[in-house]
Amino acid sequence: MRTAREIRKEIETRFGFFPPFFEPAESDPQVLENLWQQTIHAYLQSPLPVLFRERLFAYLSRYCEVPYCLVCHSCALRPLGMKASEVLELLEALPPAHGAIDETLARMEAMGGEPGAWPESGSAQEEDLFRCCVFLFVQQAHAERCRERVRRLLGPVLYAHLTLFLAYVKSCHLWVEAHPELSYEADQRAREHLGPLLREEPRLGSFFASYGERVRGEREQRERQLLEAAEAGHRAEVLSETLRRQAHALRESETHLRLALDSAELGTWDLDPGTGELRWDARCKALFGLPADAAVDYAAFTAALHPEDRPRVDALVQQSLVLGGGGEFRDEFRVRRVSDGVERWIASRGRAFFDAQGRAVSLLGTVMDVTERRRLEDNLRFLAQASEMLAASLDYESTLRRVASLAVPVLADWCSVDMVEEQGRLRRLITFHSDPEKVRLGNEMHQRYPQEQEDTSGPLSVLRTGEPVLAEEISDEMLARYAKDAEHLRYLRGLGLRSLLIVPLRSRERVLGTLTLVRAESGLRYGQEELRLAEDLARRAALAVDNALLYREARKAIELREGFLQVAAHELRTPVTSLKLNAQVLLNCARREEAWSERLMARLTGMERGVGRLGVLVDELLDVSRITSGRLVLHPEEMDLAELVREVVGRIRPEADRSGCELRLQVPGPVVSWWDRLRLEQVLSNLLSNALKYGAGHPVEVSLHVSGMRVLLQVRDEGIGIAPTQQERIFERFERAVSDRNYGGLGMGLWISREIVTALGGSIRVESTPGQGATFTVELPWRENPGAEA
């Protein structure tokens, strides 16, 4: 049996990350292997079209109580081309009822189609199949006809894969419901696509926050439909009994209505437009903070509205009282309860009734407290905006400052961030308040009374324990215990602190710092919900800080490497040059004296070539250092590129003869412009060396021609060629398309060539088929009269 580490590595390789979905199974390799194999066979290797599969997974996840699957698979639709509005439309669609599925099945029967073939993507038949799949999943007990029709349409193989996929979706729902701690925020799909989806369609956030309530309503509606259908058949057989029950139901209708309203936690109201009199039931009065026996009118209602919402709500009410205005009122607004002044969100719906003259005689409606839903939506938007800010930069200090400014005043009146430095000391990185004068006072107090290692409260205690601190109410006794002296206590009292939250910035099992949130002049208090939100924010901030620190360490390592390459190249250049001169002197002396054996002459010649190659490698190392540090300097001059090509080809011809390559040259007359002669010579030498290396024994063709205002320099060989997957990669540093065991080199020549050509305002590309050679094309800007422009 494989270990959990081996399975995790395979999952990461397949997905590009490790989905949190698998984390609860890591403690048991057998469970993890089973879960992974189900995912492979039922999901990853399913022959169902990817878009159909992801749309179906996202829609069916509405019926899972934990939002992990719903959010992640909704986010997976964005890279498949679906817009946020299309995702919302998909998720909001009602499941097919019995009557609707009968129509769908009849339509599929009429369309026919070849058995065993999947319908065309996006076709009406595929949409009908989608509805059938939802019906099979949601109403399994009543889906025999639907099952049989889908089996005939798809054939036994595809139908088996479809049922396997539906079973896998159900298993996933049961798995995440058994592990409600699973967070979609740690999933790569949500991190990359949730923020853009919510910005494009904010109503998606509302749907994610309230989809459970919506699905429960759909389920109740289906049950009512089934009950009504059964009762309809029964009424046809026993009409007299039905009439008696209806009469009895009428007598009890008010009681039944009240029970329904109570179960839905709805209050009712009735407005008389003529007198302004309002009749509220007890629940409606309770929502507004009024006693059950309180008398109310329209003026009392508008007085309880939040000042910012009052004009809009009044305008909507007046519009609903006009016959041409639709007669319907619907809105969500804030009220301040009369009894305690607490602000709540209320959703209200109403309908106007008119007399024969078109005058409104009554406006009836309901109210419901939606404060928690609105708070969840606001929290989701806040975290999405914070995640976007944290991902925008790798300078974590400035990023954390922006996040602190976002937290004030949404989550706090004061926000401060302390980061761990060497020896475990805390450094105050940020103190933020909407009033700059208070920021100055806060910084002044912190400088005068810094945190000490022996402090048993505040950020240092969170740093030591790794546990958050919640003080719902900051009393004067707490301030006195925390203060270091009377002057410190005076400072603290002057800040007007009321409630406190301190949460750790934890990443990879280590605490990087602390996030402190304080409420003061707003008068609000922190509770468990705010603590959870602050911990979510801290997790995101810690991940951003950790990534920034890793990036900084990587940059330092790269700078050290580049410095080493530069020093090593400079140190190697002098002895290599001396060695090359000595080898050339020895070879010339041997040729003049003619007393050396052919074997020794061959070795001297090979030594000269080897030293020359070593010199090229040292120069490449120097070029790598110059390019990566931004010190590549060009020296343009008026030159004839055709002459340069002939010169380089002539110089490399002996090497081509040794490789058994025939050099073919197609160069026109003068091609004069302003370029860097030495650098273009380096580019052409690199391309020719590669052509001779990988195309040994085959012709190599060099051509040059002018096309419009561009010059095209091409080097073509008939060698081993380059696979399509490697053609972009070979232009990167230290990258090669073949094994270095068979072909030497550092893999830097093409990268250096690309950087030189790019600096000259041109481009370089390759066209190749494995086994049929490769053609490298250098495209450079050309001016017909370079001297005039110079």
C-alpha cells in the first residue's frame, strides 16, 4: 500500500495543487487512496464533456449543506468560459418538476438521436439531458421513466459513466458534510476565481450566503406539489368529502396562515393609504422593538428607518400605491429598533389592492429579519476584497497597510499589526485609525511604552500561545492592570477603548505576527462572529506575508547566485585567455617545425578547440550576469548585416566541415542599418553552433532577406528537430530540449540570443518538427537610410 505522502504527491501532480477536499483523509492512507481512486475513475477520467460535468457538479452542490463543493466548482466554470452572470443564472434555476420533466422526456423522444452518442455541446438536447440528470439526482424515487429514457439515449457505456459520476457527487457531498471544517478559501480554484466572479456579479455572494434557505424552499415546494397531486386524485374520487374538508379548512385558514408565518419567522403588516394607519402583528412589532400593544402608523414606520434608507423606501411604497406602478412593494432596508437602538436589516414584500376607480385601498405585506444573511454577504465581500489586496503585491508591509485601512471602519476603529523579528521580538509595523491625530497619539504611546518580553497580556501573549484573545468589554479595571504607570493609564483612557480582538498571523505552523483590532468611538462590541472573521482575515494576511518572505529569500538567493556567477566568470576569464594563447602558440610552433607527430598535432588542435569552447562558456556566464542585473549595454553602429553573415559563416566553415555539414548561404546585396555588430555576431554564432551540433551530417542553410521594414535572418538545419512542447521552453535560462548526456552546453545560448534580439527591438522564434530539423528566425527592425536618421 502506498503512503499518504506518495498519494499526496500524485494528487498535487494531477491538479497542480493539493485540494483541501483530501486533507481529512491524510491520516489514513487507505481512506485517502480510496477517495483518490474514486476521483480518478468517476471524475478525472470521465468521458463526460468537461463543461457539462462541471456545470452539473456546481448545480448539484446546491444540495450540500457545506459550501465547499458549490463554491469550488462554480469557480471552476470561469476558466471554462462562463461569465459570472451565467454561473448565477445556472445556480438560481429551479430543478425540473414532474410536469416539466414529462415535457422534457417527450421532447427527447421526439428528437431521437443515435444511441450511444453524446448530444452536441450547447444544444437543446444536451440541456434536456442536463435537466434529466438533475431530476435523477434530486427525485431519485420518482425517476424510473427518466432513467430509462437517458439509458436509451446514451447507451450502456456512457450511461454507466453518468451514473458513476452522479454517485461520486453524492459521495463528495457526504464527505464534506462529515468534515464541515473544509474551507473553500484554501482551494486554488477559489483563490484564483472567486474574487473576479464576485466583482463581476456581486449577487453571487448573496446566493452563496443564502443558497441553503433557497434549496430548502425548493424541497418544500416539491413536497407540496406531490401532496397536491395526490390530493387532486383523491378529490376526484370523493368530491363530497373534499368539499367538507375545504369548508373546515376555511374556518381554520387564519390559524394555518399564522402557523406558516411563524414557522417562516415572518411578520405581517397592513397599511391603509387613506388614513396612514398601520396594523402590525406581534412579530412585526417585535422586529421594530415595539411592545405588542403599541399603536403605529406610517409616520412611526418611517421614523424607525435608517436615515440613508428612508427616502428610497418611502418612494417605493408610494410607487406601489399607484395603479400603473405595478402594485408591488419589495425592498431590504435597515431599521433602528425603538427599544434599544440596535440596527437590523429587514426584508419586506407587499402587494396593493385597488378599487374600481383605480385607487389603492390597502397594502398588505410581510417582513423578515435578514440581518445575519446581510452580515454573511458583507463578510464575504470584505474577505474577497482583502484577498485581492493581499495578492496584489509582494511588498507585504505596504499590502498590510492597505488591509488595515480596509479593516477600519468595517471591522475596527483601530487596527495594528506587529511582526516577529529576530530573537522573537515584536515590532509594531502598522497603527491605523481614520483620524491621523489619533494615529499620532497611538504611536507616541507605543514608543513611550513599548512591549516588553515579560508582558503577560496583549500581542506577546498571543505570540507565545498562538491562541487569539477576545475581550468583548474593556473595563477600566482591565486598563489599570495593563497600564505600566499612571501616565500610561491616562493615555489608554484617552483612546476610549471599548472592545478588543488579537489574532495570530499563522502560516506553516509558525506565528509570524499578530493582528490587533479595537473598537472605540463606534461603541460596538466584538463577539464570536467577529472573531471568526478576524481569524479568516489573519489567515489570508499570514499567507501573503509568508509568500512575500519566501519571495524575498528567493531574490536574495538569486542575487547571491548571480554575484557568484559574475565573480567566477571574471576570475576564469584571465586564465582561460592565457591558456588559449599558449595553446595557439604551441600549435603554430608545431606547424612551423613540422617535427611533431600527427597524433600530437591532433591533440593540440583539440586542446585549442576545447579552450575556445571554455572561453565561450565563460562569456555566456558573464552575459547571464549582465542580463539578469540589467547591465546589458548595446553599441549600435551603421553596419552591413549581409557582410557580417558572410564573415561569420566563413569563420565557422571549418567546424562545419569537421561535423560533415554542408553550409549553404543565401544572402542578398548590402543590408545596412544601425545594429550592434558584436552582439549580432554572437546571436548568429549561437544559432550556427546549435545547427551544427543537432544537425551533424546534414546541410545547414543560412538566409537573409528584407520584408517591408523588417529584416529576417534564418538558420535552418535538417537535424533531430524540437518537440512542440519544448519550443517555447528552449529560450529560457538553463533549459534544453535534449539530454545533456548526449549534447554538451549550459542551455544559455538561446536565452542570451533572445535577450539580445529583444534589446535590439526584434524577436526570435523557432519552427520545427521532430526528426525533420528546425528553422530559427531572427526578425529585426530595418531602416532604409540609417545614416539620415542618425
